[in-house]
Amino acid sequence: SADFSTGGAGQARSAPLTRPRPGHADLAGMQKFGHSDARPVLERASARETAARVALGEVARRMLSQVLGIEILSHVVVIGQAAAPDGSTPGPQDAARIDQDPVRCADPGASREMVAQIDQARNAPLTRPRPGHADLAGMQKFGHADARPVLERASARETAARVALGEVARRMLAQVLGIEILSHVAAIGQAAIPDGTAPGPGDAAAIDADPVRCADPATSRAMVAEIDVARSEGDTLGGVVEVLAFGAPPGLGSFTHWDRRLDARLAGALMSVQAIKGVEVGDGFATAARRGSRAHDEIERPAGRGITRRTNRAGGIEGGMSTGEPIRLRAAMKPISTVPRALDTIDVATGAPAKAINQRSDVTAVPAAGVVAEAMVALVLAEAAVEKFGGDSAEEMRRNVESYLKALVVS
């Protein structure tokens, strides 16, 4: 491959990727869009997006099975020089066995040959676990001498499926309850939005169009500058995302069941996202420093309006239930653990000091984390709504919601 930069072959990890890889979309994509950097092409052309296809395909598969009795399965026929015998045609009854096979081959003998081919072709074991990743603890947990099985399964790539399913939940919430969900980036590194920045549902398009998904233009520019500095220094950045849900009715969740408390479920869902290290509901940590007289949301009933709260320090959740105010959550994301300037570790094969393996890395994943956080909030709220209102169709559920709101004793 040719190097399209003027800096020679010794390009830093954080510099533009100017050496397109044969067999990839890199060069043609750079030519098509006039890029001098292959990164925008290789990131968008990545097969990681197929995780979302698989998630949505499973919905289609179940519909076909239930409605038309169509069963779909696949199996591996050839890997390298190893091939299943002619006539190895599995049926629907073989699906479970194929899924359990290490290479999804219907023929056991061919499967063993395929595994041997893979073992022979695989690179040397990855024996230098990366600080900040699941590598070392996962190797210890399962007795692996190789970090690869851990890092592949722990990858945040799986969140593509969560986002796809979260979009289904989001649309159900909008259609049935009128709930609108959006996220925005509140901080990247030291650049943070001013206190009181509170986007509404009408700001979603502008936030998505912003390069770092920030609701404040001035802060957005500061975040971009912070990213540029970190990139030039071969470092990574964390930050904070905020998720808001508008239009939730009072009463989602529970004050009697610890495992159904809405704030607990939302916090758990957000903490399940890779690299999230803290979750705040409403003013959370700031409220902990306030006196009680300044910590809570006083209740009032303005003329011509229903019951409301003067403030929303609780973030729309009290006693484990939604209050009817906007639900507001923040999630803190640590800097990406794969640092271009590789961190110190040990080689578990020798016990000697070493530098951690350096997989491909961006400077920050905070803007993308906001999209994943939206999906998780949508999934939790959808589950809570189905528990509360039930129904076998969107229309029935909508009627149940309307009846509930009309029957509120205190409103």
C-alpha cells in the first residue's frame, strides 16, 4: 500500500490513517469522498453494524416462524481446506446442535478439522492484558492464558444490538405514552456545558447534527478543541452524558419492590454500558451536599393546571417511581482504556514487565455512549410501561394509559 501523507511511514496512532489497506473500502472511500484520512471510511464500513441486523433479523425470524411456519437456519460448509461432506444438509431439528458447535458446522468430523485450521492460522496468544479492560480479570476468572476470548466478548460492539432494540422501545413509548427520549453530551474532559443547559424534545435534530452531540454550541467547540489536543498527545478522554425522558406518567416503577424501583433499574441499565463508571439521577451528588430544605421538589398546583413540582432536583423519580416530571439521568464514562501511548502491564506468559497491546482506538466514545444510554433508558421505560399498563396491542395499551390518567385520584 502507498502512504498518502507527507510524514513518512512512522505515523502516530492518533494521526490520520493515510495507508489504505488492500481488500478494504479504505482507498475507494477516500477517493469517493475526497478524504485524506481512511478512518471515516473504515469506521463506517466496519462489519460491526451487522450486530444490529442480527437483532432485527431475529424479530423477523420469529414472525416468520409464528405466522407462516418458516424455519431458517445456517451452517458452515467450508473453512480453509476443511469442508463438510457433500450431502450434509441439516434440517430444522438440527438448529440447536449447530448453534452449540464451535464453528456452527453440521458435521462433527468436519467441525474438528475446521477448529484445527483456525487454531493453526490464529495469531500468537495475546498475553499482555490491557489496564482498564476486562482482559486480566476475565483471564483469571476462566483460566485463560490468552486475552483474546475475553476482549472479543467484552467489546462494546455488542451495544449496536441494544441500540437497534432500543429504537423499537423508543417508538412504542412515543406512540403509546407520548414519551420522548433524547441524550446530549454534558462534558468531555474538562469542557462542560453551563449549569442550567436543558434541551427539550425539539432539540434532538440539532444535537444529532453537532459533531460531539452537545446542546451548547460554545461548549461543543471547546470539546472539539479538547479532543484535538488529546489526539495530538496520544491520549484519550472520558466525559458525561445526560439522558432526558419527557412525558412519562406518574407511577412507573414501584415503591414496594426493591427490584422494580425505576431509578434502580435505570441505574443498572446505564451501568451495564461498557466504560460507564457512575450514574446520577437528577441532581444526585449535588443534592447530597444540600440541606433538606433545599434538596427536595416542593409541590404546587398552579391555577388551571394539574399538580406539579417547582423544581426537578429529583430527576423525575421519587420513591422508586416516576413523578410525571421529566426523567433526568447522567452517566459518567471513563476515558477509553486503549491508550495510544500503551500503558504498563505484564506478560502473563513470562511474568516480565511489558507494554499493553494496542488495539485500534478513538480519542473518545462519549458522543456514542449517549446514543447507547438513550437505548437503555428506552428499554427500561418500555418494560416498566408494559408492567404498569399491559395490553396485547399498542391501541389497547394506549386505552389503558388514558383510563389510568383519567382515574388518578390526585392530579
